[in-house]
Amino acid sequence: MAGIEYEAKALDVDPAMIARRIIGAGGVRRAETRLMRRYVYDTVPAVQGRWVRLRDTGAGTTLCVKQIATDAVDGTHETEVAVDSFEEAGELLGLIGLTPRGYQENRRTSYTLGEVRLEIDEWPRIPPYLEIEADDATQVWDTAAALGIDRERLTSINTTKVYALYGIDLDAIADLRFA
């Protein structure tokens, strides 16, 4: 599956409070909090703003190439496929010469509000954030408003840049896990 991602993040949120707002607005919890793990690889040749991600979502495994064109709500392009096994896909990537530059974990709780996908993400070393992902930018902005989140509070920067806001160089961390 390939396409533009329309998404924005509200940083430094209280997960319980955001969950109440989502449910109060008519949203539905789609998945319990689950551990997600990923390996991140550089493309060949390495290109700034583009990388390969192998991710175990807790419900399945995906392999994708992400490319950041801009930090706008529609600035990320993703090409993703499902794979059968996190371990076997990692082994296959190694056989073709890719070595992960990092291993990362996060916890995610998933909701929907209409057709909009909402993820409460918790990552080691930084405060939780809410990710709003939709089929177009208007849905992102309307959902934020329905949750009482000012548009000015939203950002579309990627997780590496979120870490940088807290003074952490995510690219320098080869192994990011919960304690």
C-alpha cells in the first residue's frame, strides 16, 4: 500500500484524559495498549528523510519505506506491505545487505473516531503524544477540534524531531527500550 499520510501529533498529552475525550466524542477503542517494536534501516543509497522500517505492531508485521518531504500534515509518503514474520523479514533484510541502524519500542493504544485513526503513543524517555491520522487534512483538523485540541498545538514532525525537542538525538540511540 502506498500513499500520502495525513497526520498530526499533539505532544505531551495525558493518555487517560485524551482517551476520555475520544470516547466522549463518540470514538471507539480499537485495540488494547500493546508493545510495538521496530528496526530502522537506511535506504541504499542513504537519503536524508527516507528510511526503511520493519515493525511488529502487536497484531501483525509490516515493512515499509517512509519518506518525509516536509513537516506539513501531508508531508510523509509511505509505501508499506504486510510480512509474515518480524524475525524472518529481519533475517531477509540482512541477507540482502541491510543492517539496522536502530531498534525501537513504543506502546500504542488505538482508537477510531468516525473514519479517523487515533493513536496514543508512549515512547521511552519522552512524554506521550496523540497521533491523528486521516484520509485528508480537513479530517485531521476537524478531529482535533472535536477533541478540544487547538490546531496551533499540533505538529506533523516525525518522531526523530519530537525526540530532538526534548534534547535527545534518536538517531544516536541504537537500542531504545522501556526499562
